[in-house]
Amino acid sequence: MKQNSLLFLGFFLLLFIACQPSEPQGGTVVSNGECPAGKPAAMFSDTMMFVEKHDIIIDGQEAEEKVVLKGGTKVMLSQGGCEKIRQEFQITHPGDFSKLGYQDWIILCVSSLDHVASASPALGGLRQWSGALKNLGLENLKLGEPIIPDPSVTVKLDKIISDGEATVIIVFQQN
């Protein structure tokens, strides 16, 4: 179990520091304080193969990235924390999702991690999280409820339906 804890913590930290350019691309650093977790960094960049648009704002220990992928998927990543890291992905897919069943939403949440990971090999940590959630059994996952794939991390899945699009929300919170 301890090895699994270290593995999940490693995945989580990989997500937090993935794709760190020396300077944020397409954005601005507002300020930065000292923090054990280090300065938030961009996970995405304009140079990634499937990224059409990228913007990031870093303000102290908080960062917000907005990305548009080829095909129209939009990603907003809010990340921050000093002692305990938190990342919230809001992944918006164009289309009519009004007829999706409950289990279909779980599948869309998890497969969205794979879809976003396809933007770059550097985002492989997202694919690993998708695999970890699948290993728990998709039928065991619930929207809006904490999922604890490991004692060091809590994951929460949710959704927002709008006209012509759907947003899945995936939150990773270090425990």
C-alpha cells in the first residue's frame, strides 16, 4: 500500500509540475511567494501539437490556464495550494449531451483526461490518472462524491450541461 501511495503522489506531483517552461507561455506572472510546493507552472504551451490557443495567469500560488484544443475542446485548469496541491480541470466539449445517461457521464469524465493528454506526450500523467480511475471500476465512481484512489489524493468528478456543449469537472486534491 505504501508503494501505491508513493506512486499516486508521484502522479499528482507530475501533474502539478508537468510542462514547466522557464517562463509561462501566452500569459503573465502576477506575483509569487515562497511555498514548499513551489511556484505553479504551465502544464500546457502553445507549442503542443493539438493546442490551438493557450493563456495562463499566475498569481502567487494560484494559476489559471485556458486552452483550446484542435476540434474545439476547451480546457480550463485552475491549480494552486502551498501545503496541499489542488488542480481543477474543466473540460468543455462541443455537442449535444442532453441524452447521456449517468454512467455515460462517468465515462466522459474519465475519457476526457485521455483526450486532453493527447495534446502532448508531456501530459502522460493525465493518462495515468485516467487508468487509475478505470482500475477502480467505472461503475464504482459517482459524480459529485469524493473518490479516494489512494490515501494521499482525493478525486471528484462532476458535470455541467449547457446548450451545445458539456463541461466535465475533474478535481485532484492532495490529502
